[in-house]
Amino acid sequence: VSTQSTGLHTHTRPKMSTASEPHPPAEDAPTPMDDDEFYNNLPEMFKRTPVSEKLRKLSDEDRAYVQEHLNEPKGERSEKLDLLKQRVLEEFTDEEKIDLEVRTDRNWLIKFARGRKWDMERAVELMINFYRFRQRKGYTRSNRPPLELFQRVAKYNHVQMTDKKDKDGHVIMFVDLTKVDLAEMMAGMTREQMQHISFLQMCSFLRHDAVQIRGAAVIQNFSNVTFSEMLNMSGGKEGMQAMQKERMEMMKDCMPMRMKRIIMYRSPWWISLMITLAKPFMGAKMRSRMCSCSSREDMLEYIDDDQIPEGLTLEKV
């Protein structure tokens, strides 16, 4: 028996069995996810990964890539995903499975396997962390923000998964707060609700296989957002630090997403403060992936001109 720290909690569990070892069958999570009216009515930018036991077919290029770079097995995927499912279901009570919306369909499980390059002990840890993080933060079924808040945020369409790629082949995510009326969007919304909505928005990006396979590059454009607006949105300096800590914890220990680059375009001065607040919670690898661009020439170091997302105006400085 081994005791391992997940980074969010410590739990004791037996080592993962092999496919040849007998084990008791695990019961499916007792949640009728496909019939969930809440998810059916969410705006497109919050849609979740489809619930399916059928794995999506990859292109020949991506299939070769996951085998070479992510250690994806050719003939043992089903057995490994079944073991991941068993271990995760053993971790939670029936009540937790419902409130945390624990999913065990293969279309979901494979994201955590790929997120840890098919190291199944680490995949188990990542998936358990994902749900324990939700539990600890209150991002649960019983604590959902009202649907109208999601609809209000979606109106701005300020966070997008594009079909563009940077020079290293990472799919580009574009966050553009310059088009957002923050006061209007946040009216009557608590910081906890905002964070819950942001979490589900991040989860929606997992629909795209590219974020686990090739990884993602994020372009952030906060150029016209004032420090006062950011303080109001995050709940003061302490809230800002807590928000940055949560984001780093989520990306590092919980999300099956390969974040390969973060590009901050024409950042206002307070971004440096946020980075300073976040650095204690970043690993060296994440810190090395952050970069700042203030002009078209800077951006073209990372992204070809025809791959720059629509809506991002690059100016010479």
C-alpha cells in the first residue's frame, strides 16, 4: 500500500492493478448526465465534452503523435481506461458522484490518461484531484450559479478556442477583455460565482482533443482593463492573490490540459503585479512559458501572421 500526495489532498490507496489481475467490478456513477437540463441550456461557450463510450477517431498524424509523444498504447487503451474508471469510482460515495458530476465514460477518461501521458498512477491522481478541487471550491451540482449569469457572460464571447496554431503547433485560445463591460457583466455576481463560471468555461475547452494532444497557447489581451476594475472583479488584493493561486493550482494539478504558452499582449502595468502574486504557485516550467508582447513584431516571434486570431489588433509600438 502506498501513500501519495495529490497536491490537493493526501489519500492512501492500493497501487494500480494490471489488466491480468482480478478486481471487483466498479459501479457506474449514478448520474443521468445526458438528460441534464442545465447542460442542455448552457450557451455554446460552456458546452461540455460529449458523454460517450466511443472514442473519437484521430487523424493519422495525431494518432502517430500521441503514440510517439504521449506514450499512448496501441492495443491496451480499453483495459487501462477501465482501471482508471474503477479507481476513480472507488474514491467517491454515491452522493459525491452525483453532486460532483463524476463521469466515467471513455470519451472523458481518455483526457486524463493523455493529460499524464498514459502514466496511469498520475492519471488517477489527476482525475481525483479534478473532482476534489470542485468539491473544495464548491463547484458542485447543488451550488451552480443561475443560468442567466452564464448567458450574460456568453454575450461577450471574450474567451475563444480558435482554429489557429502557433509556430510550435499549439492550438490558440484567445482571451480578450477589451470587448467586455466588466461592470455590467459582474453586476450582482459574487466572486465565487465568477470563479465557478470560469471553471466550467475552462472545462468546456476539454472538448477539443488538441489541448491534450498538441497543447494550448493562450493569448491574453487585457490592454484596456484598469487596476480598479480588476480589483473590483477579484475582491481586492487578497482576492486577486487567491484568484491567481486557484488558477495556477487548477492548471497544474487538476486540469487534463497541456498549457504550453501564455502570451500577454500589451499588458497594463498591474499584470506584472498579478504575475508576482502567482509566481509562488507556479513551477519553473510554467514560468518559462509566459511571455509578453507589445507589438506586431513581438507577436510574430511566436505566431505566423495568418494564424493571428480574428479580433486581435496588433499595433506597432
